[in-house]
Amino acid sequence: MATIKDVARKAGVSTATVSAVMNDTAFVSPELRARVVTAIRELRYEPSLAARNLRRSRSQLIALAVADLSNPFYARIVWSAEAAVAAWGYSLVLFNSDEKPDTERRILSRIRTLGCDGMVLVPVGAANQYQPHEFEGMATVLLGRAIEGNSADTVTIDNREAGRQAVDYLLDLGHRRIGSITGPMQLSTSKGRLDGMIDAMAARGLAPQPGHIRSGEFREEAAYSVARDMMGSPDRPTAIYVANGVMAIGVMRAVADLGLRCPQDISIASTDTVAGAGGLKPRLTRTEHPIADMTNEALRLLVDRIEERVSEPVRSIVFQPALIVGESCMPLRGNAG
Amino acid sequence: MATIKDVARKAGVSTATVSAVMNDTAFVSPELRARVVTAIRELRYEPSLAARNLRRSRSQLIALAVADLSNPFYARIVWSAEAAVAAWGYSLVLFNSDEKPDTERRILSRIRTLGCDGMVLVPVGAANQYQPHEFEGMATVLLGRAIEGNSADTVTIDNREAGRQAVDYLLDLGHRRIGSITGPMQLSTSKGRLDGMIDAMAARGLAPQPGHIRSGEFREEAAYSVARDMMGSPDRPTAIYVANGVMAIGVMRAVADLGLRCPQDISIASTDTVAGAGGLKPRLTRTEHPIADMTNEALRLLVDRIEERVSEPVRSIVFQPALIVGESCMPLRGNAG
DNA sequence: AGACTTCAGCGAAACGATTAGCTATCAGGG
DNA sequence: CCCTGATAGCTAATCGTTTCGCTGAAGTCT
């Protein structure tokens, strides 16, 4: 690799002039500029970010740490984030914490060492696992999941509203015995969605049966076994609200394996499913999240911080879910119940 | 941020000693080592990668540039790659060329500037768009798609075999009018799969009708419109081999929109579909690729190169596809014929 | 005891860029 | 003709590490 010195020598100028040409940071006479430009081209000179960053203490790197790369929801976030990061002139360093707080801790330290200019984090731990000032000294935006009492910018969805919308819809169809399969209760998303469900039922003087509320990992397999268990019992619910997209797939598989039909025997509604998820049949009734918008917003906030265009202490942006009606729910009278 | 100098001052030693302790690169007496270690802890010292990399001319970064992040196939690669890269002690910088050669060119230059130690590339251009020595000076592995006459290590699938397997299966079911919707012909994957199809038919003295072979972008929308067009004509094929997973989804949608049923009215087989793609119904008959293995192998080759454990000029590894029978194909007599 | 090894630890020179501050040139005014 | 002011371009310091080569104390051998 050619260095700035090689270019300077070849063009017969000082490195300062080459730098000025590269960064357009001072006036350089047309003649010299031309010499420099040709030298750059002929030597195929590309500045070393390592050196530039050392000097400027900037890395042009933005880290994204998601909770589970195998989940299409996060794959979608990665897609949007890559585009947004590139558009802002940075590059994306990707990490997968795989829903493991230990892995996340290692990732956070790695991000620091790499000297990333900022990071977007989908936190996987309970609020109390983070130090109060965990994110100080590094521009940070929390995406999707909130950490209570934390000092970082946050972009989330209104999870409570999502749960409310989905369960309201099931209630409108006449369902009363409604179950829920939700994620780990220490996560703001799981808790919010369940609260929304309880809200919706309470508004009609109802409450879910304790045995019909089950939480587990945000994974297809976990949902599958929980669903098999719940649906195998005689007083099984007539409708289920599943708190996330991949879990919904597990639930549908469990339902099919039990010889039940969806929606005839059981209605299923879910949240955060990726749009048009691979032609799933029947198409899920679900609340969708504006993933791309949320991700773009997260990066806007982050770049604002990095480039110090902003001083407010903490900004928190909440998006609204939208109910998308598919074919996975039926009015109750179609059921045995 | 504390620097190595601060640590050295605090511990009353030279920076060289601190460095030796950090990297375990020279013997340091237990006493001094202890002083250094406590100083490091008390100052919360973390070495700056920018400086270290400048000195070592290493970045600990591995770039991955995929062709289309919206395609679950590549999302799967990203997932595997992140894990493998982390396991080797590097971090992953992700890029999406979005099947655009221009974007890819910018990405390659960015990767150089970032000083990544190596890169895994899913190339999007025709072979002649690359200079013969395009990848010299940077450890490179091409993944999924080959570039003829190129000098980089390559990990691919036997595309010809994939096409052969899928179409053989359709032929075994009695189909004779078989069509194909495939990707851009300048890509080794598209060409190989189509060649395999032609092989399979030739082996039985058959050849596809010209109008039944159509190529287009590797995207759902492109496949949708091509499929609508092809299936709308009176001499439509009785079976279609679709050259990639997302295209298969588009084709199934087109088939449904035309009021046709799969597999009763038309059999569909595809290649490179992601396993268990979101519960698609009917489940596709397809050739699957060992994506995780391929990605791991690509990174093994890459790290070999980076750490200079290898000297052979070019290594090329070809994986074999496996036919997975789903429910999207039926014997011909079930059809109009 | 003198000569020779050994080796813990230090000092200082890189790495490749940016940038503050300086020099030298030139035009124009008195 | 000299002085001033403007400014194009240079010199050299700097960023935070690693690492080469050196020093000097201690140990070993004859």
C-alpha cells in the first residue's frame, strides 16, 4: 500500500499538501492539486483509516448488536441498518448476542476496544444487569427494547398497544378463553405486550386464566413445546396471542402436529412478525412494526449524538404498531368452545 | 480514556513494560506485573485498537459483502459468518451490494480503506468486470459465486448438480414440459443451475422449450411477473424449476393469483431455499445448500490466508446440494397433461 | 577476581495520517 | 525602495501503540 509520503514524494510536495487535497481542507493551487491527484491515482493511494482515526480519534464505525440473528425480525433490522449506516458515511460492525447477557457483555467491551463511534444495541438483559452509567462515553441508542432508568436514547414500539390491539381483535371475534405465549418477562417487550393483553381483557371485565399465560425464550422451539403443552390440555384456549413472529411459527407447527386446524380449531394472533414472512399459510393476523422506520430513526439519533448536534439528555421515541388482519383467526362460534 | 502512558506513569514503569504485560510478549517480574495490572484496572485502561492497528498494520476486522441482505439466504450467511468471525477473534463488518456492481465497487474500496484484514465476498458482477488481480493484496474468499479466471479462494455449491437433481426429480414424476425461471445469466450460479437442468433433460433426449426458459433478477418481484407471464400462456409448462428461494415465493404467489393450485396444476421445485422458510405451504421441494458449513469453510480459508498459514495459490471448494422433497410437486397424470 | 552471559526493563523510533504554526514569496502602497 | 499583508505550502509535533536495541545489575564460569 502506498502511503501519503509516497504520494508527496512523487508529486514533489509535502504530506500536508496531499492531506489538504484529500480532505479539501485548505486552498491548493490548481497546478499542485493536479500533480497530487495524478500521483494519487498512479500509486492507487488510499488513506489508511487506522492512521487517520488515531489522529482524529474517530473510527467511522457504528456497531449494531442484535439479540438474535436467526430471527428474521432482526435480519430485517440488519438490512435497514446497513443501508442507513452507509448512507451516513459510516460502516457497520455487526454483533449477535444470541439473547445471552454474557455474550452481550463481551460484545460491549469489544465495541469499546474497537473504538466504534457509536452503537445501536438491542439489549438482552434485565434492567438491573446494566450499570446506571453503562453507556456513558459512547454514543448509544437502544433499539426495540428499553432499559428502565437508563441514560441512553431509545427507540421502541408501543408494546402495550400491540398486545391490546391483537387481543382486542380476538375479543371482537367473540373469544373469551384467550391464552398467550410470550417471551422472557424481564424484557420490556414481553412485559408490555402481556400488559396490553391484560388491559384489553380487563376493559371487558375479563382476565386470562393463569395456566393460559406462559412465557419462554423468544424462539421457535421454545414456543413449540409450550404450545404443545398448553394446547394438549382439555381446557385449552380458543385463541392464542403469541408475542413474536418466530414463536408464532412454532405455535402453528405445534397446532398442526396436534391435529388441530388454524383458524377453525384455534385462532392465532401475533406481534412483530416480519411482513409477508415467506408466504406462511394461513397468513398470520398480527401487529406489524415499522422496522425500517425504527431503524432509520435509531441511526438518525445516533449520528446526531456522534456528530454532537444535540445536547438534550435522553430522547425516547415510541412507534405505533398496526394490526394486519390475516387468515389465522375466526369468530368463536366456528369453534367447539 | 486512559492511555498506555497514564498506566506506565501510574505503575512507575515504561510503556514497553505495560505493553509486555498486556500482550504477554516478554517476561515481566511478578512484582512489576502486579503494579501494572492494578494500574490498568484502576484506570480502566483499554488499549486503542486504532493505535495498535496502525503499528501492527492489522485491524482485526473481516468484511463480508453479500449480494442482497433482503434475501433470507444471505441473512443466513450473515448469521453464520458473525459467529465464525467472532470465534476466530475478529469482528465482522457487513456490507450489502444489493446486486449492484457499482455499489460493490464502492464497497471494495471502502474495505481497503478500512484496512480490513480480509474479506468474504459474494460477487455480483460478471467475470469480466473484475481486474485479473482485483483481489491481490487483500486476503479474499469468494462465497457462493465463482469468478472465472480469478485468483481468489472460492467456496461454492455444485450448481449444475443442483439443477440436475431438481429437474431429474420432476422428470421422474413424468413431467416433460418443464420451464425454468432463473437469475441473471452472467452469474455462475444461474448458469450452472440452468446447465444442470439442460443436462438432466438431455439425458432423456429432451430439451426445454425456449419460451420456457426465462431469466431475471434474483428477486421475488421479478420472478412474480415473469411467472405470471409464462403461466398465462396456453402452452405453459406443467412444472417449473425456480433457481432460487425468494424467486420461488414470487412464483407461488403468481400461481395463486392466476387461480392455479400448486401442486395440482403446476409443480414447483427450487434451489437454495432457506431451510423451513417460515412454514411456507405447500412446503417446497428444493435442493438445499449447507449454508452454515459453506460459510464456516469460507472463514477457515480466509483466516488461513490472513494468518499466513498457507501458500498454495488458489483453493476452490465445492459443496454438494441435497434434494429435499416437499409437497410442491405431483406426478404429471394429476395434471391436464 | 575478572570475563562473559543472561535478561528485566527502559528509551526512543517507528506506523501513517492531520494540523498548528512557520517561512517565503509576491503584490501593492507610501 | 522598503515595508506590510496576504497566503500557498512546508516543517514538525502529535495521536497511542509496538518493538528494536540498549543498559546495567546479577549470576556463572574459569
